[in-house]
Amino acid sequence: MTAQLIATQQRVVELTPLTEEAGNLRSQVAKACRDADEAEKAFEALSMRLWKDDKEAARVRKERDELL
């Protein structure tokens, strides 16, 4: 019984760092997902701004051409 308890305790000691590492990796994955979501939102905002700027530039060019 004592040998089994010692073996179990040794196994716990071996697995504890792995459990902590798994927790750290889960935290890193969660942060990466949040960062990816933020990047996607920023990209969408920049894409919309580019579209609006292109539309405005076309309007200004047309107006300029009409004045010339």
C-alpha cells in the first residue's frame, strides 16, 4: 500500500508541471483568439475606410474633371 502511495505521489509530482503548462497554453490560446478577433475588426474598419476613401476620391476626380 505504501509503495502504491509513493508511486502515486511521484506521478502527481511528474504531472503537476504538465498541468501548469497546459493551463498556460490555454491562456495563450485564449489571448491569441482575442488578438485575432481584434485584428479582424481592425482590418474590417480599415477596409471600410479604404472603400469610403476610394469612393470620395472618385467623386472628387469627377468633380475636378467637370470643372476643367
